[in-house]
Amino acid sequence: GRKPRIGVFGHFDMGKSHLCNHLLGTACLPTGYQPTTNVVCIIKHMTDKPSWLCDDFSLMDQTFDLNQYADQVHYAAHLITSGDLTDLEQHVTHQQDIQQKGFYALIYLDSDVLLACDLIDMPGYENSDSDTARTDQATTVVDIILYLSKVQGFLPKNDLEYINRLLPQLPIFNNKQLQPLDNIFILATHADIVDDAHELAPILDQAAQRAYNYLEEKILNRFSDADMNLEEKFRKQFFTFSAKQKI
């Protein structure tokens, strides 16, 4: 009864907001080389905006229920402030000393990808206790995970520990169209720093094998049919990304 929600996860400076902007086709979300995003940014298509709502950006409190985003009474009860997209950097980044601390940023954009899904840009995990708390709470509303880790030293142990925490919360789909690993994608970002593109596949191969060994129990728990080659299936969920590449 709704579009799937894609959550973009990873530690700070992994390129999460860069990836979101790339998918959206616009430099809407603030980016930087220091921890930038400090609220959960929920990005929806402009046509999803309720008729009674004028603003394209709303800062909501911690108890806001995303499932009730179109309920005017619920919206008003949890609203902190609202405005246009030029207000984003002031309210969703660590760069500003704003007293009104929000939890969610509800953003409406005219971007084709949002016709098929809602995009959720998470704060950098473990940058601060507050960022981690926001990410942990928002994980419960996500249907699909994009997990980002830099290609240099791709998927260290702290990333594997975090993915190990995320997997049990990810919905399980098991039908002809979708299988239990089809809704998690692991991306090696900043891939342009690797001079020889032929080196990228081995980087993914080695990381996928290490990740499978670490996550095997959680992966097996998602499947009722353990006869398939799960390690091979898991490897197919690994990709590279560079903000310099073209769609």
C-alpha cells in the first residue's frame, strides 16, 4: 500500500549524501568531508505532499510517525519548524548551532527516482550518541538497505558489526520476485581512488567472502531454503560507487 523505503547507511564520510544526491539528480542534501547530516532525512516525491502542506521541508520531533505523514493533526503535533529547501543546511547539519534540535527532516522533491521509492539518508553511524540513536530508531521503518563503506579498507570489522545489527531488522521477502537478500546492497564508495578498474572486482570478492563468513548465521536465519549457494547470492549484492561516475 506504499512505496518501498530505501535507507542509506554507513559511518560518517562514506558518501551517503553524495549517493542520495546522485540518485536524485540534484545537489539537494548538504555534503562535506566532516560529519554533516545530523537528522534522518526522509525524501519523498513532490506528488506525495499533502494538499494542505505548503512547505517543501519540515523538521519533525522524535515521536513523529512516518506512516502518518499525511495526517494534518499528527503533523502539527510533531512539527518543530518548516520552510523551503534553502533552509536544509541550517537545520539538518552539524555545521550550525541550532537550538531547535529535530529528529526527522521531511523533504519533498520533484525527482523521478522518488516515483518508485522514498529515500532515507541516515546520519553517520557512531559519529555521536545522538546520531546513532536517530539511525537506530529510523532503521525500523526501512525496507531496503544501501550500506556504504569506502573502497580503501573496504568493510572493516566495525562495518560488519553494524551490518550484523541491521540484518535482523530488515524485512524478509521470500517469493518468486524477491528473496531474503534482495533488499540489501553493499557499496564500495570513493571507487575513483582505485587507479586500475580491474582491481575493483577482487576488492569486492574478498570483502564479500569475509562478510559472509562473519554474517553467515544471520544470513542463514533469513532463508527457509538453505540448498542454494548463499555465498554466491550474497556476492551479487556488492557494488562500487563513485560520485564522479555518470548514471
